[in-house]
Amino acid sequence: DAAERGEYRHFMLKEIFEQPRAIADTLEGRLVGTRVLPESFGNLAPEVFARVKAVTLVACGTSYHAALVARYWIEALAGLPCTVEVASEYRYRKQVVPSDALFVTLSQSGETADTLAALRLAKSSGYAATLAICNVPESSLVRESDLVLLTHAGPEIGVASTKAFTTQLVALLLMTVALGHENALSDTAEAHVVALLRALPGKVEAVLELDDRIAALAEVFVDKQHTLFLGRGEQYPIAMEGALKLKEISYIHAEAYPAGELKHGPLALIDEQMPVVAVAPNNALLEKLKSNLEEVRARGGQLYVFADLHVPMVEEEGVTVIRLPETDDLIDPIIFTIPLQLLAYHVAVLKGTDVDQPRNLAKSVTVE
Ligand code: G6P
């Protein structure tokens, strides 16, 4: 066990640091020149993708958060309507299946009982095809789906998913481009996404250099009972993922809100005892987010803002800004995930919890 962990104290940390390699491996062989190779999803994929007019994504846990990010991409880049649902809800309600819809499951293990049951249900519900994005080649989900894209993250041991999540996001971006090629995405836009993907492992490597800074920041959270995570747009699911990581391994109650919803409830909770973590890339929603953060400040809340280099935000009493290297809107969800993983990790280490095997949780939930 120690040998496999190498120099790392926990598998989770090792897996966080493996992300540049895991992402590169997930891209390997799937890009040709300025294009995504649709055949990466299987021989039938080009034919299926040409037909698809809507997408349904279903998953559990961290994989569900990846699906939530993808909805923004699929609607914005591919121009296709997209719905996302947790598998345990999807399987127990009556759904209206759109015509020519692609049913996509996401799963690290490929054995999550609810996700598998949702796939089996979908196969008899009139979808055009099923597609699995999965990390385990010999899993049930892979065997039972029409199309497959394997995330090549390698075995993930830590119960809290890290590299499986970011490689799922990469896989989802590949899928969005392949679908977009048949729909709203121009060749220039496709080439832009492909260039961003090729540069991604290096960008992730650069963000990992924040490790020491975040380890120091973690001290603030150790004696807190609650933490609020805020984001807008495709950073809202990243805020959800940050909150999930923190609660899974540090046992601090954490929840995420889309920042625009603050005044509809969570503002009532704000005081010095409630740290507020915000994910703030320099995108079209930044000004909106900043005014939401002002509302937190005005009530004495302590803000910890992850922002990229160009975000005009200054450190002051009650506002800590952690700068990330400059990126691009499209890959920001992947980039901003990394410091949140590190934050949860270091808080858990300081609290002395069992980081790789948190209480009451399992790596793969194979029973309902
Ligand atoms: C469990 C794990 C999570 C994981 C979820 C879904 O709850 O602890 O880390 O995200 O299952 O698992 P899957 O293998 O389907 O991605």
C-alpha cells in the first residue's frame, strides 16, 4: 500500500497530483489535428451523433457534478437541449423521452447500482442510443452501453473522487465537440477547444503549484462547523463539487449555492463563523458574482475567493484572494476544481480524519 502511494501521504493526494497525466491519457488518440475523432466513442458513433437532437445525462455523486457542468457546454457549444438528473431520481419517475435523444451515463466504477438501473430503464424507453463515460473498461456499464468513452484516469483508490472527475469533464468536452461538429459548432470553434484541451495538462500542472498556499489556507477551516461555496454558471456545479469534497472527508457541513440565490435564503446564515468560498474566473458573470460577494461582506462574512490573474479584486479585511493562472472560460471548470480538491484534502489532514476511507462512505455503491 505504502509502495503504491509512493512519496504521497494519502492516495487522494497522489490522485490529485496525477491529474495532468490522467488528462493527457484521456486525450491520447482522441484528437486528430484540429478535430475530435468521433470514432473514439465507438464505430457506430459518427452515425449516432449525426442523428442526435437532445442529450440526457444521468449519474450519481461526483459524476453527477460532471454531468451538470456538461449541460452548459452541450447547450452553449453543440446547441442541443440537455437535461441532467441523479440516477436514483431518474429511475423512479415517468419521463418524456425526446425524439433522437442520446442517453449518457457517467460513472467512475461503472457499477453504481442506480446508474446501472437507469441505463437499463433507458434502453427500453426509446432513446436513439446509450453512451457510457466510465473509468473501468470491464464494468457492467461499459458492457451494456452502445457507445463508450473510457476515461484513462487509472485506478482511483481514494473514496473522494478527484482524477475520475476531471477526466470525466475532459471526456464530456470531447463528446460535446463531437456532437457539436454535427450541429452548432463551427470548425474554428472546434479547433479552439481542441487547442485548449491539448494545453490542459500543462495548465493543471501549474495550478497544482498552489498546494502550499492552500495547505496554509486550510487552517482557517479546521474549527468551522459549516462552509458555504458559491459559483455562477458552469462554476456552480464546481462549487457543489468543492462542497461535496469538503463534507466527504473533513465532515464539515458544506453546501453550495448559485451566488444569485444568496438573498433567497443563505444570506441569513452569514456571520464570522461561516466561511464563504467563491469560485470566480474572469468571465461574463464576474460582475454579477462580485456584487453577490459584496452582500456577503456587508454582513461580516469571511470570503475566500479563487480568482484568476485578471480578476480585479483586492485583498482586504475579510477578503482573501487566491490567484490561479490565466485560463479560458471553457476549461475553467476543470482548472478551478483543483484548488477545491486541495482545500478539502488539507482540511481533512489537519482534522486527522481517514482521508482515503471516510466514515460511512464506500468507493462504489453497488446496492441501492
Ligand atoms: C460513491 C463514491 C463517490 C462517487 C459516487 C458515484 O458515492 O463515494 O466518490 O462519485 O459513488 O460513483 P461512480 O463510480 O458511479 O462514479
